[in-house]
Amino acid sequence: MAKAFLGSPVLRVGLDEALRGDTDPATLSGHADHPPRMGFFTDTSVCIGCKACEVACKEWNAIPEDGLTLTGMSYDNSVGLGADTWRHVAFIEQRKPLAGQVAGVHHEPTGQLVGSGTPPEQATVTPTTPAGDGGEPGDLRWLMSSDVCKHCTHAACLDVCPTGSLVRTEFGTVIVQEDVCNGCGYCIPACPYGVIDQREGDGRAWKCTLCYDRLSVGAEPACAKACPTDSIQFGVLDELRERADRRVRQLHEEGLPDARLYGHDPDDGVGGDGAFFLLLDAPEVYGLPPDPVVSTRDLPDMWKHVGLAALSLAGMVVGALFGRRS
Amino acid sequence: MGLRTFIESWPVYRQLTGDDPLGRGSASYSRTTKTLVPRTVTAEKVVKSICPYCAVGCGQNVYVQDGQVTQVEGDPDSPVSRGRLCPKGAATKQLVTGSGRQTRVLYRRPHGTDWEELDLDTAMDVIADRVLESRRAGWQDEVDGARTNRTLGFAHLGGATLDNEENYLIKKLFTAMGAVQIENQARI
Amino acid sequence: MPGLGTSFGRGGATTYQQDLQNSDCIVIEGSNMAECHPVGFQWVMEAKARGATVIHVDPRYTRTSALADIHVPLRAGTDIAFLGGIINHVLQNEAYFREYLVTYTNAPDVLREDYQDTEDLDGVFSGLDREGRSYTPSSWQYEGAQVQAASGQRDQQYSERLSRHSRGETTGSGGPVGGEPKPQRDETLQHPRCVFQVLTRHYARYTPEMVEQVCGIPRDLFLRVCQELEENSGRDRTSEFVYAVGWTQHTVGVQYIRAAAVLQLLLGNVGRPGGGIMALRGHASIQGSTDIPTLFNLLPGYLPMPYAHADEDLDAFVEGERADKGYWTEMRAYTVSLLKAWYGPAATPENDFCFGHLPRLTGSHSNYETIHAQLDGVCKGYFLMGENPVVGNANATLQRLGMANLDWLVVRDFSLVESATWWKESPEIESGELRTEDIGTEVFFLPAAAHTEKDGSFTNTQRMLQWHHQAVEPPGDARSDLWFLFHLGRIVREKLAGSLNPRDRAVLDLTWDYPTKGALAEPEAEAVLAEINGFDGEGRPLASYEQLEDDGSTACGCWIYCGVYADGVNQADRRKPAEEQDWIANEWGWAWPANRRILYNRASADPDGKPWSERKALVWWDDESASWTGHDIPDFDRHVSPWHRPPEDATGAEALSGVDPFVMQSDGKGWLFVPAGLTDGPLPTHYEPQDSPFDNLLYGQQRNPVRQLMPPREHNRYHPSGSAPGADVFPFALTTYRLTEHHTAGGMSRWVPYLSELQPEMFCEVSPELARLRGLEHMGWATVVTARGAIEARVLVTDRMTPMTVQGRTLHQVGLPYHWGGNGLVRGDAANELTHQSLDPNVHIMETKALSCDIRPGRRPRGAARNELVREYRVRAGITEKTGTEI
């Protein structure tokens, strides 16, 4: 009872302000003397698909096992981010060359290739992308990418959370507070990336916390620490963005014109991500939305009404309690 | 919890009185969030170790609380691994603390259809008898006129995740007992 | 690892993982490093970031290939043809490092006149005894000299001695050189019988066209690899090879590694930063388990186990084994010190230091012979410690049938692995071939302690010992193997106390008084380490193997580990943070020999002791201090100048000159040609695998003529190969492998949910073309069949498997990970139900990386019908007990 009661009367107002321009989310969330905004830069060009991030995350956060099913989606048997998978490594087999790489394979041209979204039971081969395009006989690359909660600058999950379970930390990250969440599930459809999810048999919402507890003592998140090739880099977001810019320029020079940053732009639909990526192909190829927009952009008016109602109610309660005391 | 504390812990109160008028951050912190301390910090000891899986030899730090392993992660000091681990190394805590481990001696009698329990001391004593009997039965003083001083009555096959000290005692004891069929994964 | 041992002198990786970052070109072949050694792979990525070219040669496009610059698909089992092709290219184009080659290798040494090469004998060497299926290697010697084998593998000479059943052979093929002239060296490399010329002729037929036909590697791609290696070798640049069991698990596996050694010596890449050969081993202490061997043919420190000979005593044993030049001359000191460590005060000069206590060999007693000894009712008891052979070893059926014929079996493991439960559930129980009630084997399952529950050291893949500390007590009945061995020994000794039977003397004489600690009476691992390190007469720890004496005044359990407990300090537990050290980091752990990290590093300097180039400087001669110095600890006598030339009559280490970097070799040189020490030839030669879809295009000789075959058994039939009738019943090449997410036979991963969910089921990988050919559906089921068994697996149809053109026809390969079995959280048929037992003759390793198979859609038949299917295939292929056993 206490949880629901304590959790419920949070007022999420003023989203319009928060949604404009480059912002300092931690300050806007009441963290006056906060540390610099921290985040992830996942450089997928050096990912070896080992999934150490998935396991290190699970060990640290005591996340349940997420099903023992072979999917047929290349070496990806975790399928996607969810309540029980906070890091997810995608595997994409493509009939496309990786600049400068000699793949050494030779396949007959075929029109049977299927896209990465094809259900494996309908696929004649490991789903490859792009679909339909037979590619050259010797073309092959195997892209791997570790996905994670984006810790959006404008986080819709946080906007819609009625209990205050979802909060912005002093590091600018977004976390779910498991002792507050009442399992209402509003946050789930709100996430433009489909990250946050309800746990079966528990009902509460779960996602990456960017290891908030570890950050609080100056340690790095478990996934970044484990990553054998430093594909997952953790640090001050501004520094990561500079590093990422250099890296993407380097890859362009090395003949990878498709290399691009994703979630790195503060002017994108979510105000930029706290966890952004260097991809070697279009976001859709990795199962990422090409142009994510914070789903609460049109919500504030509605929420203002709800919020004001709650505020007046809460004010009355507080006033009554304190008035009596003084 | 006193009333004032109760009220002050109420997010909306903090929201109205603190730096977080929007209730998006500090005002909404729960007690757990505010008091969160990672178990790597509260551990009573950190033990230096080495990953037991492959032969890269990654350094591990093993965190212990109340006689239990609470976390295993890479040792950043290691010049080989620099604090990193692969998925197997990262799963070490589950390997050593998980329910997949069998922790009791089991015994299957000849022609038996199921396991039975057996206490460890008895098992050790019976095994010693069995080894001595097989050693005797398979003993060869000589073969084709050349002294062999050995037994073919029992054999050993070891994994290669054993410690050097363990391998040393295997070789020392079984060789002294005359066994020559002593092998390990290194060939396999 | 005799491939390395005979070439360079020590059977271990010549370098260490961090040094990969210094390489200009890394060839990963026979290894899937990114998947199987992901954390070590960070050093490959470092090199790549610095501009190195990364080449992955593998039948499959793997996660390693995905990060490589060049993936070279090759037909499984043809690596020697590929490497031989590169050797030929280097020789034909004079791309070798001439000064290095002339000074540091045996290229100039002149061979005997009666040596005949595979060129002369259509694929075999002189000295082949066709009846005995073995070589007499005397004709492989240098002119006028006989040399001793290198460390790491010396047992073959005993096999030869044995096979010839003569008594005058204690100085046999690998006998000492004492008193004989030094080999004639022609440093112009022109003498027709010098190693260089023999090598050139041997590889002349390994042309790019031949590589294309044999390996299925297009000519352009092959030439690109040659170019990368040649351009990235020399004074200023170095290339490195990385291998793992993709090279060792073949009937000619040792020669795979030898081929890389020949190439690296030609290119001058050994003993230098970013060069050498990195052997990647799959288990935490697999290097340690050959250094301190639980292997039938070795004693600690690669001392050979004695063979049975009439009247052989310690002197004769040592005389028959030691070399007169190099560090092996101190073999008597190593042996006596070992006997003192084991038998303590009982070992005296008068009783030959209890040398007679050691059991004697009469042939191979490898695990595969042991299985057959079980089937024959000779071996009646079996200890399995952390090993799951019915999943991890070749021919699972024979493994189970062997165990079903035992009196007793002890399994020590974390979980109930398949090797502990086969009497309840197994394919043979399912088929009715075995009935639980009929199986008389008594089985003891003893739970094992984890590494967090005990102290001890692992020796990693770069010969480095690292100590792990106990963190908690083991749960329940779980105990360390140290505990098990110590207490088993204690109980056995109690039961034998007072025995007058001579055979019990060795047990009762053992030093077995290790201190114990705690409620569980756990032996002190550090006390065992101290014994391994060794001590003098006063019990003071030794600091180096150079202190070992042959008079019984020192004891040492493993001479190559002497120094790991120097000054009474556990050197394996040194943990000075990497950031506080240079890139060598030699204050972390302790590496044998003598904490050197890059072996043979004298070769990093030119003959005058100067680094070949500044960029590749490692150790060099310092005139001022008149000693060797540098970044690493010199793997050379510090005070022997580059210009030192020993007197003719010098012996031992004193016989090595200032330009002999390979200090463990009897002549101090890297061996392109191995005159002694290998059973199957002095030069790597391509032979087809035991089961192959193809004829050997290079020679009339199809397979390694001296490969080790097991006695015929119905469950271990071989396939017809190439153009032989019936070979087309098994038209595809099959290779087995590991995945990142699991560990070997699964005992440490299939019971771990976080790993199991990542790779939850047995699968096979095939190309879209093979899928079409055989009607296989992605995610459907396939049955893979060999003459040994039939298994089912889910199908992954993937572009990563490529068809290739070999000898004018399309070859498809089938990939099978081998982690699964019938127990655990995730299950599947074991790939080793399909493999056969035929072994490399040097090291007795089975061939599981290249065989032939058929694949068909659908699940396998159940019960007895499964055996019926396999039988039907055998009949259709005309397989008899003779098939594939031709020499």
C-alpha cells in the first residue's frame, strides 16, 4: 500500500520546456550540483559479438534467464531488449562488402534472401539484409551490435510514469526504481525504441539503469567493464561524442561511407541519447527506429491537466498535515 | 517513521519544496535509490583470482560477503585482460554459486538403476580399496622380459582446468602406484 | 606441442598475447580467436588499430573473420598445402630473411646422402617401414652427425627404440652427438644437400595452382596472403601466426604447426616483437597440464617417462636422452631432483635415487589406447576429473562402451555430466545395445570445488603461472582435487603400511606430508608449489634451474618451474598493476622459462647483437656492461657475447655460440628441417585426412603413412576416401568447433543459465547451396551421418558457409559445434558421436577437425533404428574393417 501511495502523487509538468533544444536533463530534474552527464558510446565496428555485455549485465543486476529458445536469427538468441535482457547483441548477416575486407565466400546469386525482420520459420536462410538484393557472389559482412536503453534526453518513459518510479539521475541517466514501480505499464508503449518492458510474473517495468549503483561510487557499468574489445565505451557524454566524431571520420577515410552515428544528435527526436552508437549501416538494419521521436511530444497539454489536478490534491493533503502541526 | 519524516519522504513534498519542481529527478528518489550502495563496495573482502575457463588467463576479482561469492568481475590490474571478461568469464558467479552444481556425493552400485547417497568418508575409503584392487589385478612386473613395474588396472583422465598443484599430485601419486594410463585434456 | 618443440626447442607459445599488438600482420589459422579467446583478441584489435593486417584462414566465416581484413576459406584438413604454398612462394621469390636464415636456422646444414624426400618417394620419406607403419629416421640426419630431439617431445625415440626391439639403440636416432663432427654448414645455401635446397625442392610442387586445387582457395586470394606476409616481415616488420586446436586435431596435426614454424623461420619472425607463433589453448591450465603433465609419456618438465628396457638404470636412461649441447645436458640434474622431490630421503645415490620406482612404458598408453584397454577388460578402474569424454572426446560410443566394461568409475565434476550418467541415459541404452541392469560398473560421483574455493595456480596459454586465492569454502561434499588426491594418497598409504611387497615401496617412500588447513583438512597448495619449485639440502627454496644438482643435494618437482617460489615468495601471485609496468609486464605472475616472455629473443638482434631495427628492438648486446639487455629478460646467457665461439670440445650450455638463439636445441638453431624428434617426417607434407572426400593431389600417398589407427572395432569404422568406391556416400567435409557462449564439453556452461540461453541448442551450419542440394530448411532438422553414428541438429542456413571449388568440383562443408549432450539446461546430440579415433602419431591427438559425412533433412531415427541407419550407410559405402586402414 505504502509503495503505491508514496509513488502515485508525482507531478510531471512543464514538459514543453524540457523538450526544447539542448538541455541539461540532470539540472532540469533537480540535481543542482550534478556530475557531468554520463553515457555509453557503443562502437559496433569493433564488436565481436561475444555477448559478454549481456552476461555481465545479468550477473550484476541479477536479471532472470530469458528463455532457452534457438531463434535462427544468426547467433542472436536473446531476440531483443526486454525486462530480462538489458543488453542485447544483434547479429546481421549481409550480402554487402565491408570496405576493404575480403570475405572470401562465393555464393550463387539468389533472389531468396530475406530481411532481418522475417520470422525465422518463414526464412529459407539466416535472415540477411537487405532483403531481395542478391548482392555480389563474394559479398558478405557480419555486423554485430550491442543494443541498450538509450537514456534519452527527452525520455518518454519518464514523462508518462505516474508513480515517480522512473527518474532522471544526477548522471543524466534514466532509471526505474523497483521499489516504486507499481506495474502500471504506461512507460512500455511510450518508449520510442521498445526498450522498457514488464517482467512476467512480476509486473514491474525493468530496463538498463546504466548501473546507477556502480556509477554512484565511480565504477563503470558492468557491460562496459567486461567488453573485451572496448566496443562499449562508458564516460562523460560530451567526451564520448567527440571520440565518436573522430572515429566516424576515421572510418569514412578508411572507405566506410555508411558508417554513421546514431542517437548522437541533440537535435533529434529525443533530444539525443545518453547511449549512442556508431553503426555501419542504416539503423533499420540493426532493428533500430530510423527517426525516433519522443512519444510524449504531444502529451504535455493532457498531462498538465492531470498534473494540476494531482497537484491541488497533493497540496491540500500537505497543507492539512503541516497546517495542523504549525 | 515519524510523521515529518514520512511527509518529507513523500515525493510530492520534495517536489514542491526542493530543486526538482518537475518531479523528474531527485524529488522522486526512493529510499532504496538514495541508499543504494553497490555490493562491490560493501563486500567484506575482495579475493584475487584467475578465470577458470579458457587459457587466456584473465584476472578476476572475487567479492565475498558472509561466506558467499557475491560478484566476480575482471581485474583491471591484469596486463593480459585489463579488467575485461568474455561471457563465460562474466558468468563465473553463476558457475560457482548456481543451482546447477551438484554438492553431494552420489553412488551407483553395480547394476543399480538409480543414484544413492553415500557419505564422503565412506566413499573415499571404498575408492581407495577399489584402486588397490584394480592395481593388483592389472599389475605387470615385466613385459616381454623387460621390467615394467606397473599396473594397467586403472586409468586417469583429467580436465585441463585443474591447478598445477593438483596435476602434480595426480602424477606423483598415480605414478608411484604404478599407473601409466594417466592422461588429460591437453591431448583431447 | 612437439611442432614448436622440435622447431624451436620448447613446446610452448613462443610469445605472449599482449605482444600481438606489436605485429604488422597476424594470421589466425586453426583458431577462431574472437570466439574462443575473446579477451585475448583485444590485442589483435590493438594491432589492427595500429594498422596491422589481420588474416583469418578458416573453413567458416566466423566472428573472427568478421573483424579480419581478409577471410580465406579453406577446405578443412588442407592447411599444410596452403602453408606449403606460401613457403614455396617465399622461396621462389627470395622473400626470406637471408641473414636471419643463414645465421639462426639450420638452413645451411648439409644432410646425409641417403636421405630421400617425398619428392623422390611419391609422398613418403626414406626409412619407412611399411609393415611396422613407422619410420626409422636415421637417414634424416645431418651428414656425419646425429642430433638429439628438442624438449617437449622426446618419447618418439623411445617408440622407435621399442619398435626396433634392439638393445644397442640407447644412442639411437636421436642419440648424443658426443665425439662426432659438427654438421657441415654451407652458408652460401648452395650445397644440393643443404636443408635450404632440400626445402626448396620439397615445396616446389606447392604452387598457387596446386593450392587452389587442393584447398579451394582462389589463386588471387592466396597470392594476396603471400604478399601480406612477405611485405610485413623483415628487419622492420614482423608477422605472427595464431593457432589452436584447428591445427592440432588432425592425423598430421603436429606437422601443421611445423609448417608455420618453417615459414616463420624463413621470414625471420621468431624471437621478435610481434612475431612468432602464438598457441592458444582452450583450458585455464592446459599448458600447465603438459608442463606438469598428466600425460602417460612425460614426467614433469618434459622429462620422458622411461620405457621398459632390460637393466636400464638412471645413467643409461639419461645417457640415452640428453643432448651434449644446450641446456638438456643437465637432464640428469633435473631427473635426480625430481626423484628427490617425490621420494625424499628414500632416494639415495646408492639406490639410483629410486629411479627403479618409476613404472615403465612399452608403447602408447594414451587415452584412446586406454579406452580399448577398457573394452578388452584390461583396465578396470577409471578416474575422470573435470573431464566429460562422452561429449568432448572422439567416438562417444566407444567412450561409453569402455566405461560400461569397468569395475568402477570415479567422476569428479561440478554437475552430473553425461560421463557420470551414461548408464542411465545414452544412445546405447536407447537402442537396447546396453541395459542399465546389465551394467556392472560401480560409479562414484564426487562434487568438485570451484576455483573460488581453493588456492592454486593456472598456467595460461603464454606459459605464465597465475595464482588464484580461495575466496570461500566449498559447499557440501565438494572438495578440491588437491584434497581428493592428498587424502586418497593418505588412505592408500595407511592401507599399505607395513607391506613388504616391493611394488608398494614406491607408494610408501613418497613424500606425502603436506600441511593441511581448516575444518576440511585442505592441503596447503602453496606447500605443493614450493615442492614443484624445489629446494636445497637445507630446505631453502631454489631460484633457478641452473642451481639443480645431480647428486641428490637438490629437490625439484618440475625443473622448468624452478624459480616460481624463489626467495620463498609465490612469484605466481605477483600482481603489480599493468599500468605501473612497461608493455612486457614481467612483474605480473611468473612465466617459464625464468620469467622470459618472448622466447628466443636473442634473435630480435642481428648477429652482432644490434636490434634488426629500432622499431622491432627487444633485447640487444650492451658493450658497456658487456651483457645482453633490453625490454624483456634475455632468453640467452647474459654474458655470452655475439662474437663468442665455443671451443670444439665444449659441452652443455657452454657449447652454444653467440649466434645460437635457440638455446634448448642441441645446435642452438631454429630447425627448418627436423632430423630427429618427429615420427612422421622431417618436413611438413600434405596428406589428406583419414576420412576425406578427395584424393591427395600432391602425392600418390593419400594419408599420413604412420598415423595412428586404433584396432578395428565395429563402432570405429573409417570411410573410403577420394576416388575409392563408396567415398561418394560421404561427399561433404565436416568440421567441429566451439562457440563463445559455451565451454568445451559443456560441464562449465550447459548448467549455467546465462550461458545456456545464449546458445540454447545443438545446430549445424550449412550454405544455402548445400541446403538446396539436400533439401534442408533453415531452422528445420538435419541428420548428419558417418560410419560411426548419426546425430540430429537444427539447421542454420547461412552465407557464412561457402561452397568451394576443389579439384574441379563443388565441395560443401558442414559445421558442427560440439558442446551439447543429453544433460544440462540445454541439450542436443554430441558431435563426437560422429568422429572416429585415428590419431596424430606424435602426440596421439584425434582427428576431429576434418572428416567426411553425409547430411539429410529431418530428425534422426530413434532407438535401434538409428544404428540401422548407420549400418545401412556402412553397407552402401562398402565399409569393412580394412577400409581406410591402408598405409
